[in-house]
Amino acid sequence: MYNFYITLSPLIVLSMADYIFLKGFDYYMALDGAFLYTIKQELQFLIGGKVDKIHQPSREELLISIRVNGGIYKLLICVSASSSRVHVTNVTIDNPKTPTMFCMFMRKHLGGGKLIDIRQDGLERILFFDFQCMNELGDMVILTLACEIMGRYSNMILINQDGRVMDSLKRVDAEMSRERLVLPNVKYELPPRNNRLNFLTATSNDIIQAIKGLPNGDLAKSLIKIFEGVSPILCREWSYYVGKGADVKISDMNEELLNRLTFIIEKTKLAILNRNLLYTAVKTKDGQLKDFSFIEIHQYGTLMITKPFNNAFDLLDYFYSERDNFSRLKQRADDLFKLLVSTNERITKKISIQQEELANCDNKELFKLYGDLISANMYKISKGDSVATLENFYDENYPMVKIPLNVRKTPSQNAQYYYTEYKKSITAQEKLTEQISIAKQELVYIDSIFDALTRAETENEVIQLRLELAEQGYIKANRLKGKPPKELPPLEFKSSDGYTILVGRNNKQNDKLTTKIANKSDIWLHVHNITGSHVIIFTNGDTPPDRTIEEACILAVYHSKAKKSSQVPVDYCLVKYVKKPNGSKPGMVIFTHNKTAYINPHDETVERLKNYAKAT
């Protein structure tokens, strides 16, 4: 018996319904004051350096190159609502050919200036960079660049030595804010500030008294109210330690828990002051970045993956460059997402209508019965009768059957009408069954393309999916301008026994990998009845050990929609038993002589096999 699959590109759990729900959702994050304090500590080496160049890569970013001890370091200041931050960056950022007015203004006043201090008021989310510069008259003046890292209220403001605003990236007038103006020649004022504790200077008694004065509620959320400059992830980590993993309320805070709280806060304080920090990024098992902190994160257990960094600069470079790349890729593929969603809805509606029509075909045998009974009893029926009540001689009980008639037709014509309806129903049933099957296969194909698109990591992969959709007639080929880039090779891994394992990136590559690249003696693997990638073990004519087959099965599960499942069935057989039906959609194959293994996916195994391939 043949096994029949629609085997397509790598998939993730995100469904089309999830996309419709999440569309337009933006994930905003800003540095907290404590994290900004650690950045200020790491930026101290820039003091004494001179401004070399100033660029404005985008509307809300400023890049200041500072020369220190013969080296040049790029200070990135970003005041975007979703990416506000300030740190030294090693990421290559393209600069526009024509500088903006604000960029020219900053070059005029800070160009050649010497950085003499970096300040922060408590744990406020503002860093002040003091520069010693020469004004137009040749006099040395102190200018301060205030970097306000406050989410959607972020701003960068240049202040003269009299404390007045010279200019800002985002001007705030009276119509925008009644509390604080940010305009040229206006006295610079700090943003409104709540009276909260600074945990770097607060005593254990201060903390205990503040906790006792709070109404009952969640401990983590309450800590945000009493401490300045702390993020939700830091407060949740403190609460996680206090409750040993259990949720903690203010009403639960007995002497033991209060001591645990003051201990973990003191430990965090000493780690910051002694610069003994472990910067950590948190991401889902699918690789989606969620949060970051300057301490080790335990609160998510095995639900999330943590990635450590040695310093804040590397962490922020990694976090925001990865997230921004994903965001840009999503924007570039947004038209494809919309196309796939609308196509999915159209096919689903079509299948629903066809299934209703198919259900009506169940009356075909009744039509034949009516025709037979009318033909056998024509002498009892006259033209003009609206109903014929006839004995059903096909039933052993001989029940009477009422048959609707057309009063304008003769008995013979009425019989012929029912025979015609019977034949139409048979033909419709055959055609509808075939069309529904084709539509369901197309629906699986569209869903799989959608999932492949959500997993695409490079623009090249998006372009390859565009080309495939154009070849299948879903988009016009003339929309694809220019020469397409060269297709990326399949994903390559190396088993613990030294066998090369290749995994297809998309539908067309799945076909190419299985039907052209692989030899007949190689082993083909695929998750059972679930969309996913083709996986090939290159055997070189040998019989690979069970360990290699198990590792290849793990790769097949990892690059399928069953990635998060357990005990996933994986079929495998020799490539010579895998065939591609003529005219089938990309990625579709049939196969025989297969065996099935049940696998639990392991992310660690995938990374190990990937790294082993790079090393060899």
C-alpha cells in the first residue's frame, strides 16, 4: 500500500488563525534604569575620547564615533518606541548619503568634542553625556547630550552649559504636553518622577517598611511600584526566588520571605556595583526573542531558552539586530501573508460549498426509485397530477410512496426527469469528490507555504517562496523584478557517526533533494502524515548505525510542524522507493517499503549536529 504525503517546507506551530490574531501586534521594550546603570559602567572607557564622526542612520537613530586610545568605537543612540537604547555597537549600519538637518546640527556642535563625563540621576532612564566643545567664537563650552530611554517617550536632547535646550530630535510643544516642553531655548527639565526607592542605595529596613505599607497584591507587580528603574522581568525573578518558584502575594510576606527578598535584592545590588553580571537574552524554543536582563534568568524553567553574554553591548547588539531583522523580513513578506490568508479563506469557503452540494447527491438513489415506480405505474398516472401515491415493490413491506410530479409533464416525462436527476447526481458526486480532494490538497499546500514563510530567516528564502507561488500561478511573474538570487543550499548536518544529513528548506528544494541530489541507496525520512521537510542520509552505499537514523529522525521532527510534540512517528525508507507523481504540487511524493520510528525532538541534538557539520 502506498503512503501519500503533501511534504513541504519546514513548518512552525504558528497557524494562519494565529497570524490573523497577531497581525498588527507590536512588542515594545525599553531598557530599565538598572540596566542603563550597568551600561553607564561599561561606557566609562569612552571618557576622554574625542568625537570622530556623527551619522544618523535612520530617523530615530544617531551614531557617534568616538576615538579612544587609537581605537574608534561607535556609540549608538536609538529613541525608537520599540528599540530605545544606548550602547557601543559592533553591528555594521548603513548611513544615508545625505545627512539630515538634525545630523548636521549635531556635527556642528559636537564634532571634535571631548567626552568628559557620563552621568545618571539615580536609576532614572536617562544618560547624560557631557562634551567639552569649541563654540563658534572659539571658546570652550560644556554641552550635554541627554539620552532619554523611555519607550515611546524616548528622545535625545542637546543642552548648553546654561541648562537650556539647543535642539532635540523630537520637539514637544504645549499641544503635545502640558507638563514639560522640549523646544529650543527652553530650560531643560527632567521628566516627572515618582518618589520610589533606589535599590542600590536603599537599606533592608527601607525595603521592609515599603513592603509592609503596600496593599495586598502580586509581589512582582508591587515591587515595580516601590522601586525605580526596575523592569518586570527583574521583579519577577526576585519574586521567583522569594517563593521558590511559587506565586507570592504581599499578604504572604512573613519574616522568612522578607529576609529572602532583602537577600536577593542585596545580591543583585552587589553584582551591579562589583560588575559581576551575567547578561542574558530570553527566547522561545522557536527562537523568538522575548526579553533580556543583566542577571541570570530562572523564572521560565524549561519553557524558554536563555542565552548568556559577557557584556551589555553584545547582548543588545544580538537582541535588537535579530529582532529588527525579523521585523524587516516580516514587513517585506507582508503581501505574501495577506495573499496566503485570502487564498486560504477562498479555498475553505469553496470546500464548504462543494461539501454541501455533495451531501445533496445522497438523494440519487431516491431519484432512481421514483423513476422506476413511475415507469411501472404509468397507467395509474394522468397528465396534470401533482402527486402519485404508488406502492414501492422494492421494499418487502410494500409501503406506499408519495412522488411529486410536474403537472405540465406526462407520466413518461416525469419518469425521464427523475432518471436525468439520478445521472446528474452520479456525475456530480464523482466530480465533487475529485474537486474536494484537489481543494484539500491545495489547502494543505497553501498552509504549508504560509508556515514556511513564518520560518524564513533571510530575504533569499522569501524570494524563493515568491518564485514558487509565481510558478504555481498564485502571483504574477512580472511582479518579481530583477534577477532572482541564487537559491540557498539545503541545511547540512553531520551525524555522530560521520554521515552527512541534508534537510530541504522549502518545497522545491525538497523535490530536488529527493529526486535529483540523493542516490537510490540513500535513506529518505519524513514525519508521518505531517507537513515538513525531506531529510536525506547520504549512506555512501553503507548501512548507517541506528544512532545516525535516530539523529536524522530528530532532524525530520525538528523541521516539521510536530516540532513541539512528543512520540512523533517518522517514516524512513530507501530513496529508490520514493516517487513523485506526475503533475503533483512541489514537495508531494509517494513511497513504499518504509519503517516507522517514534521520536521525541531534542533542540540540543540539532545544535550539536549543526555545529559538528561546521567543525568538519
